[in-house]
Amino acid sequence: MTAAEKKRREMRETIRDASIREFARNGLAGTSTQAIADAAGITKAQLHYYISSKEELYQEVLRYIVEQWREIFFLAASPEDPATAISRYIEQKLKHALEYPDISRFFAREIARGAPEMSPHWCGLRKAVEEASGVINRWIEGGKIKPVDPLLFQINMWAVTQHYAEYEAQVRVLMNKAADAPLDDGRIIKEATTLFLLRCGLTEEGMVS
């Protein structure tokens, strides 16, 4: 990679991160290209050198989020060991939500308004869910976990792990944590992991006797 290519990639990442913050706070309609440029520390003219419109940028961010989540949180990554796969999924998902809450808020805002921009991205998400459901069904058929509804099990894990980003202000009040204080991720991860392992008849060590 040449120095020019590296610089261009870094600027695209800066713009993407700035747009995530702005879109998460104000949505697509409420975000201007000037606001994105200001958040990225560049001029509006410089921004438009890299993007043609905020709508194009919004789609780019959606694609980035969907692809990133699929790579990091795919439940089928450890199909042979349900306790490990579920524990790893919850830990990675919660750590990501706590470290990058604006990504979760961006996505939640899009879904809350009816997901009008998600049409190009549903196929990839649905495929990932279907593959993970297949893994869960094989765990059930093999007697590795108690019967669960594979789809709802995934939706419930998603809901719990996303909560700490989407409702961070409420979580901080209830946990008596100041805005600049780190949340107790170890406590949160342990409770969520235990919740979903027990639903499957598991502990971190394996099947409940």
C-alpha cells in the first residue's frame, strides 16, 4: 500500500467514525454533511472529495456494521462446543457494545424508524441467523443443550447485549455510575452469560447435572 493509499484509507475511516457518531445522535434526516465534516475535523469541500452524498455514506456505514457484526459475533464460529460458543458470543458482543455504543445506537435508530435503508443488508443478516440456527438445532439434536427456539434465543441474546449501549444512560443511573466512569463489564458479562447458558441447561463447564 502506497503512502497516498494509506492516507486515503485513514481519512475514509475518520469520516466513517465521525458519521457514525452524528447519525447515531441525529439520524439520517437530522445530520448534515457540514456536521459530519466538523466531526471529522475537515472542511465540507474535503468531505465531498471522499463521498458523493450523506445517503451514500449512510449506506456505507450500514454495510460496515453488518459485515463487522457478522465477522465478530457469528455464533457458529465454535459449533462443536455450545458453552464456549455462547460464552464467547456474549462476551464479544457486550464488550463491543460497551466500547462502541454509537454503533449500536446508529443501528437501533435505523430499526426504530422502520429500517427504510436496510433493504440491501437484510439478506446477509438473515443468512447469518439461519446458519447459527442450524448450529443450535444440531446442538439440540445431539443432546448438547436443552431445547430452545433457535431464532428467539438469538434475538434475546441480541436484545440483552445491545441494551447496555442503547440504554446506557438508564443503566448508569441504576448502577450509580457517572457518565465518565467505566461500567463493570465483568459483572455484566458474567450475569448475561449465566442467564443464557442456564437457559440451555449449561454452565461454563458444560451440561448441568
